[in-house]
Amino acid sequence: MKKTLLLTFSFFLFSGLLKAQFGSINQQLINGSIILSPNSSKSQPNFTNQQNNLFLGLGFGYGRFNKKNILTFFSLGYNYSNFKNLNNNQEVSNVGNGFNVGYRQVRFKELAKKLFIGLSFGGGFNIQTNTQKLVSNPLRTNSYGMNLGIAPVLSYQITERLVVNLQPNTSFADINYSYSSTKDNTGVLSKTSGVNFSAGFFNAPLNNLSFGINYLLK
């Protein structure tokens, strides 16, 4: 039975007497997220093949309107994964740790009162390490990636402090560079690298949309 839990939270701070206005010069905002996705499966007969997977992702973002309706946004994230496969009493485990940082500039246009559409330009850098365990010849893979992309966002200020966003999980247009190196316990090393262009959102647009929440500071 597969169970997936997605929790998204915002940082609620004490607000002062000043009003918060999305899009106004010097207005600041923050957001945060937690993604927790555990799942397991067993195959018959006798449940000789079992899988236990866990993914944990943490994210934090900070933005500031340096000009009217032009947002500069920075993000920081961490992820942890542990995928275990048990087959005929032989267990293989793959543990991953990753970090990412990002920068975007979003230009908004007000469609109606408190309703904004924006176009964001920016990119990010990520580092990922995956280590195989409990095998005779374990592998360790280090990966690095950089990307630049463009994506839209729809934002609505539902209260004085809270803004909800509808945005794609992947960019409409994205160019990225990736590099990875893999080494086993005998010292054998292999490397791969490449540059590619993608428009991943259009492969499954309904599955690539997500809601987010920003909290406006005073």
C-alpha cells in the first residue's frame, strides 16, 4: 500500500500596524515547504520481494520587491532519500542527500484587484550524492547541475499577509548542464556530462502544477 504525505507550511510572524501590499516597493515575503513521501510494497508469493522507500524534502524561500511588481527571489533546499529493496533476504540500500540554491526575478502584472500574473526568469545549482550500501561492490555517485529557465506564476492575495500561488513544478523552457561521477570500492571511476534543453511541463501539464503559499512581512 502506497502512502504519500505532502505538507506545505508558511512561517507566520507577528505583524505590525503597517499594511502589507503584494507588489509594492520593498515588500518582503517568505515561504517554506516540507515534502514527506514514504511508501512500501511487497510481492507474492511469500513476500520474497519488498521495497521500502522514503523521500524527505525541505525548502525555504525569501523575496523582495525592489521595484513595483518586480520580485527578486532566493531559495534554498535539502532532500534526503533512502530506497531499500529486499529480494530473497538480500537487501540493497541506496541513500541520497542533496542541496540546491536558486535565484529568480519575477515580473508581475495585476489582472484584477489582488490577482497577479507573473513571468519568472532564473536558475539554480544543485548537488546530489547517492551511496549504495549492503552490496559487495557498492557505488558512490556525485552529481552537479545548473539550469536556467522561464516559467509563469499566478498569485492571489487572500488576506493581508497570505498570498497563494499556482505555478508549474518544472519550467516551460529550461536549459541545463549536468555532470556526474561514479566510483566503486575498487577505485574504478566513470564520468558523464551533458547539456540539454527541455520543456518538461508540457509532457503532463496537469501533474506539473502545484499550489504554494507566501507570507508577506511588514
